[in-house]
Amino acid sequence: MEAPFPPAWEEILQHNVTHYLLLTDTERAHLRKLIQVFIVEKRWEGCGGLILNDEIRVTISAQACLLILGIPHNYYENVESIIVYPSTVIPPEYKPGFFENVLEPIELSHPIVGQAFKQGEIILVWDAALHDSLHPELGYNVVYHEFAHKLDMLDGAADGTPPLSNRKEYHHWVKICSRAYLNLCREVDKGKNTFLDAYGALNEAEFFAVATEHFFARPREMKSRMTDLYRVLQEYYRQDPARREGRNNRHV
Ligand SMILES: [Zn+2]
């Protein structure tokens, strides 16, 4: 932690991590410290022919560490390794043998841009991680999404509720999140266009991950459209990205 932050890494942050530009000098310094520890503590693995480099490690670490900038943390103790593929991973399709009786339709292979496992691995796709970092206005962010799952899993359960500080906070969390989740499910059922991605209606864990993406990527819009949910996340993350975004917009 005593080592100075490499100037080349600072350049990567300035180029690749849009949210970094919204931070105050103090927040930037804090984030840089987290990145330095995070990069060394985790096992990084390139897959599918990807050769890992500092650009990849710094860009991913910055987004992961942004989530824990305000909360007590242990550098995602439940993340041991980060496995990075160059681009969207499509799992191989299952092909039945000639005489095999296929009773159920074979599930189509879904493209994967990220996955968080309970065992301590995170799979990410580099082109998506970089694209989302550069384009917060789209509201998607695979790194926020997968690391939000890991925060959720810190108490052992992927149920959409990360560990909170007291009963009152739990009570409030459940009340606000349940209401917002059920609303999203209803709107998705009706085929309406929703602010949060429809994927969040899959279950409570996905709801928290998708809400986290929007909280950091499109905070001002989220605050005005889903104020209660925004405030609950603000309390949990102990950050106010909407204020950050507003402050920055005044300067440009
Ligand atoms: Zn997910």
C-alpha cells in the first residue's frame, strides 16, 4: 500500500473508467489504494487466448472497487480469482447422439458476458467490461453486476440482500426493495418498457445486481424515477453518485 500508484495506471483510469472522472480528488486517491491491493490479492486468469495486461486488470479492478469505496469491506474476501475472456462466451451447444431420445427441447446456448460463482470465481468478458465502463449512459455494467452478486453472497445467500448493519436497515431494505421488485415484475409481465432492465425481474438476486448497475451508471435518472430504491442503495453503498454526476455536469 506504500507503493506509489504507477502513472500508466492513472492514464488507464482516465481513459477507460468514466466514473473515475466524476470522483473528487479524495475519492480518487482512496480508489487508487483499493485498486493496488485488489490487483495483487486476486488471482487473474486470461482465457480463450486472452493475454492479461495492466489495462485489463486496472479497468476491471476500478469498477469492482468503486462499489466498496464507502462501505466497510475486506476487498471481496469471497472472490479468489477473476477469469477474463476476450469477448462474449457462448457455451458449446449440446448435440444429442443419433439414437438418443430427446424428450425436452434442448436449451439454446446463451451468450455470457459475466458470471459470479459462490465458490469464489468471477468470469468476465473484457470487451463488455470495457464497453460498459466507457458508456454508463446505457445503464449496463457487467463488472458492477457480478461484483454486486458477490456483495450479496457475503452472508452466504444470493437472495438480493447483502449484509446490512442493523434490523432497522433490514426492515427498510425489504420493504422498499420488495415493492420495487414486484413493480418491475408486473411491468415486465405487461410488456412495458422499464427503467431497470427486465433481467432484474428474474429473481431478487438479479434485481439487486441490476439495480446496482443503474445506481452507479445512471444515478441521476434513477434518483428521479425510483427515488426510494435509489435512497436505499445510497444508504447501503454510502455513496451518492447522483450528486457526483450533477456536480460534474455543472463543470462541463
Ligand atoms: Zn446476475
